[in-house]
Amino acid sequence: MAKSKKSISMILHQAQDTLFTAKLGLDNINSDEPKVRIVGIWNLIVFGRAVTNVLQNLRGLTPEFEQWYKPYKEKMQADPLMKFFYKQRSEILKEGKLDVHSSVRLSGNPMLLLQKYPKPPHAKSFFIGDQIGGTGWEVEMSDGTIEKYYIELPNQIQGLNIDVAIHFADLPEELRDIPAPKLCKQYYDYLEQMVADANRKFEKVN
């Protein structure tokens, strides 16, 4: 019995660690760096799904697991958000891709940005809100290729307001108007609730 109890405790601890890793991804979604935001979404999706995989290791260690897990499993199979994130994880692991795009709401004079951020040498054009929500300059390199030079948008420029939001591609219709960070937060909150419930249910199982 002591061995089983230790195994259950270890699994719960691993689930908590995996959830923490997913939380680091969630935190990065709010980064000022566009590429860091995408990595954050990527890590949340991959490690978020891993949380449920870890918890399923409780199966066979306690007879109460199946009854406890059944409503969570049914919700994840039926809920459009859960199904979407499961699909995204499969595409990340199998194809190494994450399909996102951005939307931009702009009011005021965009030339104020150009005045604040003079173009670097060999810059060809300025962009606001690319696929990953970044803003900056397209710069021609010595070999003729084009690289993006990202700038950090200030919180406020008098006379200009820019709101850049990241969205997932191929969302179910009922989720299409919701920005990716908000959907990621909903997904994480569900996983956090599941792990907390597992701890309450199984941490004292002998």
C-alpha cells in the first residue's frame, strides 16, 4: 500500500509541475516580443495536453479514478475549445506548425510611429500587425533576403491608438471572435481546476 501511495503522490506532483510549465507558456503570451508570444501559445498547448496524460497514470492505482475522470473526459470530448486545443497539439507535434493570424485596430496618425522609430539601414517597408502580431520594419539583408526587425509598441502615443490581437486559424464558429490569449486562459483555467480537484480527491488515498 505504501508503494501505491507514493506512486499516486508522485503522479500528482508531476501533474502540478507540468501545469506550471503550461502556466509559463500562458505568461509568455502577454510578452512584448511577438515571437515569445507564439512560443508561449505553443508551450501552453503542448504541456497543457500533457497534464491530462500525466493524470491518466493514476488509472490502475486507485479504483476511484475512472469515476472521477469520466466527466472530465466527456467534457473534453464535447467542448469545442478542448477539442480545438487537442487538434492544435497534434498539428504541433506531427507537423511543427501553429496557424495564427492577427487583427489590428488603429485610430489616429500612424506616421507618429515612423517618427518615433526611424527606419534601420536597408529597411524596405514598415508593417503593423503581421501574422504573429508584430510591428516593425522589413530589412533587406546583404544576400537579398528580407528579415523582420521588430519594435516594441509603446503603451501610449498621444494621437495614436493601436490594438493588435492574435487569433487562431480554423476555429469553430462559436470561438472565432475570441482572441487567442483569452482562449488560452480559458483552457489553462480548466486544467488548473482539474489538477486541483485531483489533488483533493487522491492525495490522501492509501
